[in-house]
Amino acid sequence: MRPQSAFRPLVAMAVALAVMLAPTSSLGARSPAGSKITRPLAKQLQDAGQATFWVRLGEQADLAGAEKASDRTERGASVVAALQQTASRSQKGLIDALKAEKAEFQPFWIVNAVRVTGSAALADRVARRTEVAAVSEAQSFPAPELTVADANTLAAVEWGVSAINADDVWSTFNNTGEGVVVAGIDTGVKFDHPALVNQYRGNVGGGVFNHNYSWWDPARICGIATAPPCDNVGVGTYTMGTVAGDDGAGNQIGVAPGVKWIDAKGCETSSCSDAALLSAAQWILAPTDVNGQNPKPEMRPHIVVNPWGGGPNNPWFGQAVNAWLASGIFPVFMAGNAGPGCGTASSPGDYLGSYSVGAFDEAGEIADYSGRGSGVAVVKPDIAAPGHNVRSSIPAGNGYSTFNTTASAAAHVAGTVALLWSSAPSLKGNVAATKTLLDDAATDVSDLTCGGTAGDNMVWGEGKLDALAAVEAAPRSDPAPSISINDATVDEGQFGVRVASFTVTRAGSSGGVSSVQFQTTDASASAPSDYVAIPPTTVYFGVGDTTKTLGVQVKGDLAAEPDETFNMVLSNPFNATISDDTGVGTIVNDDSGTPSQFSIDDVSVVEGDSGTRPARFTVSRSGSTESAAAVRYSTSAGTATPGTDFRSRASTLLIFSAGQASRTVDVLVRGDRAVEPDETFNVDLTSPLGASIGDGVGVGTIVNDDTGFSVDDVQATEGDSGTSSLTFTVTRSGDLSGTSTVRVKTRTTFSANVLDYVTVPLTTLTFGPDEATKPVAVTIRGDNTVEGDETFALVLSAPVNARITDSIGIGTILNDD
């Protein structure tokens, strides 16, 4: 992540504005003598006498005020209206002239340009018009070649989804991208693929599809206007599978399977013409029916993923990206597959306004083909995501295959943005803030081969994508935080006052402001003789605050008496709930002649899935505390492993100043996603000075918060006739305190078939608190056929509030003939 990411969007806006207002935007070097015709086009016209070319108008629409629109519908409509009005006004004279010449032409409003087919003389006459800024050659851009990777076996969740912690977003926030629409500009999508059909926006249910506003085929490659979506190359189906794919039967290939997707076929084949791409770009801003009529900007997607691109530093698509940004659409592009050389990041991904994605592999290494370095000062790619050996959907046979490409990496980012915008709806349309969240949450990887810094370089950009960290940092509407208070102990002393310190803790969201009232009440101690009472008082938690310390003055005396207590009581919370409302203050008598003793408490901490959390031990000194004292502490292993489960502490001196009754010691516990028992470690007190040791061992318990599902392998004898039962056991291990569900279904992919057993359809098993196992019985059919033993599978999928540790149970039907 780069420290300057906060102002990067401002730089992007400035450069984008410069591109929009530039008087020319030639796609190649200029001809001499001030001609507006590019050299490549001039040569084409000279060689062939006729060519298809672009006429770009100088006037550009002012889109700067679109973000001020009152809602998303108004914002989209205002962008489209500004673009269309500017194009209509500035293109009128040119179009009238082209009609008079009986020239073949096609106007576009997203870039204020007209595509013309004509002679060199026509190009020269067009170039002489004052409203024309440039006349340039037509281009095409490649869709990425899908390089076949090593075979990748079926996983409950594909490795790329897990590597960016997207599955943790599903379980932690119960969110898979609902309420977000992702579009692709690609080779099309096989809309009825089992992993994608349910997420297609054109699926109205009951086997009925309405492709209006959800599918656009500008070149009519798939057939007549009403023909359903198709994919004649495979790139779009593969990419959209990584964004949204899940067939509900174990193929969890998508980052955000709760989204809806739409698609524009900007690539006729493995090559994408500039005309088809610009037509698709316009449709993204204002989707139309399948005939290209009745545009509705309110039906535009939130995110567009672009698995295509060409060589670096080609600004031709810049005005289209700027229009998307003005409309609040997040543009994701692949960094291209031209690496490992520097300056190979592809356009349009290398624009400042685009979000470009490089690829890394299962080992966490950058892919050698991943495009890197924009060739200018702009750092590209922006980020890196899984792209090597990634399994996803393909059109052939409604199947799956594994490929290597930065197109897959771009799809991982598009799915992550969907998770972000679904989890934090206030972010929708705020592209700059979303980029900052992605950048800041990324894991830095230093590689200065092509320039940049350790945290933002031309190979990795901001580093490795982390969906969970981004969602955790997003401004979500989380449940109200909870406030609690601990107990406090203090030696009374013989004179003066000493302070009993309570810690008030706010758990959960700390993104807002909270407050709570506190006051003291008597127990066996009495105010004002034993302590100074505190009337109802309010303590405030600001943004980011998690703890506050409350001090109570305790009065010393010379009386030999029992320990005494008072209470610190919390009430009247604002923007919070109270989980523990009473802290007990214990005034320890130190007038009995008992020597001062050190003791340490036991603590528990929930491990979490990643990062570290502190286990905070309190070392207390009882008896007299008038003088300074010290004790050493260090950690030792119990069932937990030092370095792996917790960060060990070497022998360290802990000093108590005069009057100080307690100090805290933090041991960092490492989170993981392993389903395992609770684990323990110790904090040991040794070598006391000025006191003895009473309780010298504090036990730290690392509470496992992971739950796992598994299924066993079973076998049964088939018999000669009739039916019998073969029963699998689905086991839930780890944390059983909550409710979890998992789907089960038999799969006939082995030697048994439906004549040998009765299939189990997709069924949900619900495990209540403390429930560890459930049986799944499968009926098997007996016969007299002499045959080998036969097998089938029971497959687990779609866990909720759990992970799957063993997804396939093998059922063996033993032949007895």
C-alpha cells in the first residue's frame, strides 16, 4: 500500500481532465505540416485508396458536476445527457456533410467521434473542418489468450478466492455481493452455464429469460438481435465465472456469487474491434434493449471488468473510462500478459483512471507474464490478484478448466469491489474512496525491478489483494458496539490516596462516537471514609477509540481490616450496548504485616482468522506497595506452539513503582483458520525483588473460533435384491457454540450409477449449538450381477458459519455375488 494513495485519485482526475480537454487525441504520430491525419492512416489511404477511420471532434462534454446528483439514477442520466447533447451539437455539421457525400459512417457519443469509411480525398476534406480535432486509423485489440495451466482439482472454494480471503467475507459478514451488478466487456458469456445462470440479471425465474438491458452484441456474432448470449471464444465465461460463479454443487469458483451480472460482447472473436468496444462502452453507461433502443442509464452496472487490452500508452479509450468514472462505475482492467519486461502494462489498464491488475500464483509469486510498468511515471499495475492456475467456467460442455491470465486477476478485483459495495452501500459510486480502500488493505510486496517503491511498485502495484481487510476497513453499517468494564484492585496504603484504575472497553465497531455514564456505589467499602465517590459522569469514545481508563481515589489508613470492595457501575449507553455493567473495585488491606506478593491472572482470547490479537495478563501486587518492587516474566508453551500460535516473550523485567499495585503484560496471539482444539500457553513469573510470588503462572487460553465440516467414507454390502442403507456421518468440529449449515448431495462420478443407489438431491443440513454430527442415509439396491465393488460420492458444499475440511465422502457398495 502506498502512503500517497489518498491523493492519487486527485492526480487521476487532473490527468483525465487534461485528456478530455486536449484538442487532439491521435492514435499515432502526426503527419507533417500540421495535418490532423495520423501517419498510419495516411499510409493506409495511400496504399489502398480507401480506409475506415475515426473522426474525433474537439468539443468534450463537461462531466465534472455529475457526482453532485441527488441519486444514482440522476447521476447516470446527467452523464449520458451531457455526452449526447455535446455529440449531437458538435457532430451535426460533419454528419450533414457525410450524408451529402453519401459516405458510410457511424456516430458515437461516448467519445464524441464518428467512424467513417471513405477515400483519401474524403479524409482530407473532413480533416479541414474546424470542429474536427483528429482523423485516425481504426484499430483492434486482442482478447487474452487463455493459456492452459496445470490440472487443478475440485476444491470447496477455489484457491484464488481463498487467497484473497473472499470466503472469510462471506462467513464473517454474511455477504456475497448482493445488490451489486457487474458487467463484462469481453467475448460474451454462456449465460446458461450452471455456475452463472442463477446470477444472470436476465434470468427472471422459472426457466424464463429476458435479455433486454442485460446483453448487448453490437456485431451480432451470436445471431439476430433476440438471440441469447453466447461466447465463441471462452474468455468472457471464464472471467465472469471468477467474478460470480457458483453452481451450488461444489464449484465455488467466484469471488462474489451473490452479484448479478450482465455482458456486452465487445470482442467479436479473439480480436476486439474498436467499434464494438466503443459500442459496448456506450451500452455500459446506458443499457438498451437487444435492438439497441430505449436506453436506461439507471440499469447500468456498478462495476465493469475488461479482460482485453493492447500495447501500452494508447489513450484512445480514455474518454470512455472518464465517462464511466463520472457515472460512478468502477473500471477494472487486466494488466496484460506481455511480461516480464518493464513497460508492458497494457492500455486501457495503464490509464490513471483505470484500475489495473497483475497476476500472482498459488505460491504467492508474481506471474512471469504479468504486465508491469506503464512506461511513464504512473505506477501500474494498481494491485495484484490470483491469475495463475485458476479454475473457472468454460462454455464447452458447461464445464470447467484451469488457465493462466491476468484477466482472471482482474475478475478477482471486480468481485472484491462487489463485496465492498455490498457490505458498505455508502461506497457505491465512490470510485476514488474504493481504490484507496483496496490500496491500503493490500499486502505490500517489494519488487523494484521496474521502479517504484517497496509499497507501490511497477510489478505488484500496491501488493496482494485482500478482500477481507478491505471490507473490514469499509464504512459498514455494523451492529452497535458493546461496552464493558473490568475489575480493579489497589493496595490501600497507610496514608494519602492511591488510584484504583478501571478499564472501560468498547468492542465491535469503533468507527463512530459512543458514550456511557459511570458512577461508584458502596459495597463493603464506604465513601467517603474508604474512597472518593464519583457521581454520574459521562465518558466518550471518539472515532477509533476502544478503551478508556477510569480512576477512583482510595484512602489509606492504619487499620487492620478485611479487604473491602466498591462498585463502578455503567449505565445509559449512547450508540452502544453494555455487555458488563459492573466493575468491582477491591481495596486490599496492607496493614496485617503480610509481605507483598506478586500474582498473575489467567486470560482467554479468541484467536481470529489472521493477524495478531493481544492476550492481556494482569500482574498484581498484594500487601504493602509503599516501596518499589520488580519481577521477571517470560512465556512457556502449553499445548500452543511458540512462534506459530503465539509470539514468545523472553525473560523481561517488570518494575512496580511505589504505590503501583498492578501492571499488564501483552502476549500477541496469532490468528489462523485451522479447525483445532483450544490451546494454552503460560506466562511465568520469576526472580521477584521486594516481594514474593503467590501465583506465578498465568495460563493463556487461545480460544478456537473456527468450525469445520467433514464427511467420512463408508461401505455396505449390496445384497441380492431389495434395498439396504449406507449411512455417511457428516461431522462438525471445532467451535460448536453457534448454528452452522452445509449442503450435501450425491455425485455419480465414480463406478456406481443411479441403478445401484438412490441419489440424494441437494439438501441442507442444519447443526444447532453443540450439535456435532448428522447422518446422511443413502439407499442402495441389491442385485445378482457378478461385478466389482462400486463407488459414488457424497459431496459437501456451501458452508455457512463454518469451513469444509473434507468435502467428499466415498461410499463403497461391496459386491457379494
